[in-house]
Amino acid sequence: MEYPQLSLFIDGEWLSTAGRESCDVINPATGACLGQLPLATAADVDAALDAAQRAFPAWRAMPALERSNILRRAALLVRERLDHYAWVMTTEQGKPLGEARREATVAAEMFEWAAEEGRRLYGRLIPPRAPRTWHMAVPEPVGPVGGFSGWNAPAGTPSRKISSTLAAGCTLVIKPAEETPACALFLAHALADAGLPKGVLNMVFGNPVETSRRIVESPITRAITFTGSTVIGRQIATMAAPGFKRTILELGGHAPVLVFADADIQQAATTITQAKFRNAGQICTSPTRIIVHESVAAAFGDAIAQQARGLKVDNGLSEGVQMGPLSNPRRVAAVTEMVEDAASRGGTVLTGGKRIGTAGWFMEPTVISGYEPSWKAAQVEPFGPLAILKGFSQFDEAVAEANRLPFGLAAYVFTRNTTTAMNAADAIESGVVCINNCQHAFPETPFGGVKDSGLGKEGGIEGIEAFTQYKYVSQT
């Protein structure tokens, strides 16, 4: 398989590096350059915005069934090209090929769900106060949207944003991550081949600060959808505020896990290990602060350390690999610093903690016990293959630690007691709470955080309604 030619996608045209600055796209498993990514000029970004504005009236007026058919055809093309898509994702981002195939499948499912749900954006009739009067609440697309997605889920995140905005009848200018451009462009190719009208989707890459500001502050965009860090999310919200623009922000997390004494320890360890080290821990919902009842803390620590130690770490294209490289050297440095900080503060490294080799950016799956709130890893999201453990004795103590940080994206509870499960789900401040599993997001379920983890929802009916606004129409 070959790495594809990279481009910008503006008003239905594929634009190359000619006359534009470019940057290298690097394979994180080898450090080799995969290709040159053209970076949008200010004029390119303005052209993308203008295209979205021109295309909006016709796309909005298109019957929902016709929009649905285009999204459905795009989903079919993604499925037909799944092997190539997965290979591109692994080569560009590093995750094992099996994970990449699952994420590419989810991307297709996002378009399939949106294709159906876009046909169900029902308004409602409101009982009138007078005879022969109609009161109607009519949903309408909010307008052209500006979108931003990260490198860690290079198919899942942009597919959710693209499918939801288009199903709602909006047009979109999206800036995916420069680290994983081919994954996003794969979706643009599928939509173009499915018959998407010119200008409905525009995809640009460029200087993150300058490009983002131009998209967010443009009077053309009426809503902004962003996935990334809390720090950048605040900046995006600040830029959007003067224009009273709707913002859907899926921001950072630091997911707690509560393991109660009656939990199935082996099942919990297996489930958490798989979730923690998926994508090398580079997931905003990755379980990190594992809070275990003191009566089973030692047994659980042994179980998760043993399972983490047994994971095969290598190039994601190799057979049987369970964890690939980190996506860039910054992540290796950040996780290494957290491991050293924990060790210096009395933490016990149960397994891992070191970089693997010198080619690519590989790191051992790492588990450290005895964490205290003062640890850097207990305050800052590791965004890497690091889990930290501590014991608790009382329910309220565990919940207090789960809620200690200003984040609230995802949380996990393991118990066989229904009352304990529901009490924990009620008490934990999080947009998502999973009980005895770590399945936090599907196309049909709402996903999003509370507190510093964001605003609004993606996925489910809520994810499409986020890009609509209601007009009250009264007729006599």
C-alpha cells in the first residue's frame, strides 16, 4: 500500500504544495518522513470559508433524504476502502492495525448513523391558545461551522464532526491535525466520490494559531466544534464569544476508576488494561487514576501489572502488536517526566517506566502504585501509557478523589453491587460513567464532558441537534 498524496480540499478542489509552505508528516514508529503536507495561506482559509458560505443555502434546502443518501454512500466507500484506511492510520498515527481497523469501521458507522438521524430532525406542533392558529417549533441548521480535530483519533473525531454537521444541513470548514492529515483527507475523498456538492466540506491544514483564529473569528462561521486540550479550548471559546457563536468543546480529561472490594478483580484488570493502553494511552477518556479498595488493592495491582507487562509493543503493522508507539517525542518526554516524579515521591513502579529502543517513540506500558494528589501524574493528564494506583477504605473517600480534579469527561466503576454502582454513577461528576466496562462512545450515544472537560455533546441525537437552532413560527 502507498501513502497518499496530501492536499488541501477547498470548494471541491484538491490543492497541492505548489506556491505554499509545507511540513513533514512523520511515521512515529520509524521517524521516517511520509510526505509533504501543504499549509493553507490566509487566502486559502478565506476561500474555504467563502465556499462554505456559498454552498450553505443549497445544502440547507436539499431534502434530508438526499443528504442522507450522500452520507450513506460515503460510509459504503469507507467500508470498501477499509484495509487501506487502516494501513494509512497505523502508518501515520502508530496505533496497531487492529485498532485502526476498528476506528475506521467506527468512522463508517458515524456516517451511517448521521445519514439516518438527519432524517429525524423533527420539529413540533404546540397546542394553540386560539382556534385556527398554528404554533410550530421548526429546527434549522445553524449555518456554516468551523471544526478542529486532534491527532489521537484521526478517523473517529473528524468523522463525528463532519457527519453531524452535514446531516444537520450545515456546511463545514475543518482543520484536522497536521500530524495525521491523510486520515482526515480519506474521509473527504469518500464524500467527494459519494457526490457531495462543492463547498459543503472544506479541509485545510496550517499554522494552528493563525488558521484557527481566522476560522473562529470569521463572521461566516456560526458554530465551532473543537476537540483538544482544555487550555486551547478556553482560547477557542474566548475567540468565539464576541460573535455569540455556539461552541461544542470536547476537552481534556483525567479519568478516575473506582474498583470496589466486591468487583471481579481479574475482569476489572483485563478491561482496564485494554482501555488504558489502547492507542498507547493517548485517549482523553483513558483510565488513569485507579482508586482501589484497600482490601483488594494488592491483588489488583499484581493483576494489572502482569497484564501490562505481557503486552506486545512494536510497530503497529507487525503481527500481534497490542500497543504501538506514542505519536511524537513530546509524549515520551512528558510521560518519562511523570514516571520520574512519581518515583521520587515514593511511588512503586510495578511495571514499565522506560523508553523502548531509539528508533521511533516507543515506551513500556507503565503502572505505578501509591499515588498521592501531589504527583504530577495525579494532576496532569498523562496522555500516554501510564496508570497510577492508590487504595481507599470508604465510599465517600473514593468519590472525593474521583471528583478532586476540575475535569469530568469519563469515569469508570467496577462493582457487582447494583446499589454501589448507581450511587457512584450519581455522585461522580463526569459526562460519561461506565460501570463494569470502558465502552464510553458509540455513534448513537451522547459523548461530552462537564467542568473543564468541555461543553455540549457529540454523538447520538444530541450531537446532530447541536448544529441546529429552533425557529418559532406562528400562523393564524
